[in-house]
Amino acid sequence: MDTSKIKNFWGAQKSAKISDQSVQMTLIIVGAVVLLALAGGYAVFQMMPPSGNVVSVQGNSQIKAIPDLVTVYFSVETKGTDAKDAKDKNAEIVDAVVTNLVKAGFERADIVTENFNVYPEYSWMNSQQKILDYKATHNIRVEMPTSESDKIGDAIDAGVDGGALISYINFELTVAKQNEYKALAFKQAAEDATIKAQALASGVGKKLGKLVSISSNEFYYQPWRMYSNDAMASGGAEAKAAATTIQPGEQDVNAQVSVSYKIV
């Protein structure tokens, strides 16, 4: 028997088997890719609203809000030969400010640190950067209800006497009031969107059907500044004068939503 022919025969069979396996594996991979693509496409299709017989609108609301909080912002700035020196000098002034505020009748919980930072100050000499000194900044705020706005002058005196600068004074909303106005603003924005959608559907002889999607786009609220000291001077007298002449008034709170409905 010719052994070489036998070897060639079995070699050919083995190669054919490997080739068949490769083809099968390729088909399996291609099938899996196609299934994944179909599944992904179906998922995207399910997430997207139908392109036909759908009306999409934006609803807006603007409501009037009365601030229920007055906030006085202080800034304490110190310089030192190194970071520790600047920090220690700053801490001494902040302690004095906090002590004065507590003595003036403010609760310790109403005195809040906004931020604290220590960093080197540089200058350029002979094309080289050189550290001049270190600067520490500490921003704190003290809060009081608008019903106690007559205490603004006491807060200003306490801060300035302790060595702080007046940055600005705001009328603001407490977190509870923000949430209250936010809920109302979004409710009214959604109602506005529904009215618009109904009008559009009616205009083309249709009626609103099932809600397809709704999403909140924006809620806008910004504190209302009664005093700002951009020059960063102590500004105690000016700040007190502003506090006694400016009273909180109604301010706008805005919200926006996007809504899609089927029309039938």
C-alpha cells in the first residue's frame, strides 16, 4: 500500500475539516453581530418617539418668588512669608469674625465657610519666576431670615470689626423654598406644554392621544444681590446703607419642559 497516498488523503480530510470549522465559526460570529445590531436598532427604535402623528412642544413658566433669606458674604485675606504663616494669620481673623458674630446673636450653625485657599504669589524677575509671598483667602457667609433683616447691620459690624471685608449681600431662597417654587414652576410649565400641544393638534383636526415623552429642560433661579463691593474695600458704611434702603421684592423663577404626544 502506498503510505504517501494515505497520508495525503488524511491530510486533505483534516484540512477540509478545519476549513469547515472556520466557515462555521465565521458564520456564528457574523450571525451574532447581526443579532446584536438588530437588537440595538430595536432598542433605539423603542426609545425614539414615532416619527409620524406626534406633536412635540416646549412648555414655559415664570412665577414670582419672594426671598426668605438674607446672606452676608465676608472675605478674609492675609499674606505671609510661607503657607503656614499666611494660614495662621487668616485663622486668627476668622476666629475673631466668628466670635463677634456669635456675640451679636447669630447661631454658629448660620456661619458657613464658602471656601478656603492658600497659594503662592509670583513675580517675574530677569525672566525667572519668583515667589513673592503666600496668600490665604477664606470666604464665609452668615444667614438670617428676611424677617430679621434688621440684623444685617449687626452682621456687617461684627465682620468688619473682626477684620473681614464685605464681599456682597444677597436676597436668596432657602433650599425648602427653592424646592417649593421648583415643583410649582415645572407643574405650570407642563400645563403650558399641554395647552400648546392641544392647540396644535386641534389646528390640524386632531386630538391629543397618549403621552410619548416628557423631560425637564431648565429651572432657573439666581440670588438677588442688594449690595456688591467689587473694589473689596471694607465697605461697612456703604453695605449698611444699602441694607437699610433696599427691601426684597418679587423676583422671577423660570422653568421649561419638553413634551411629546401622539395625535389621533
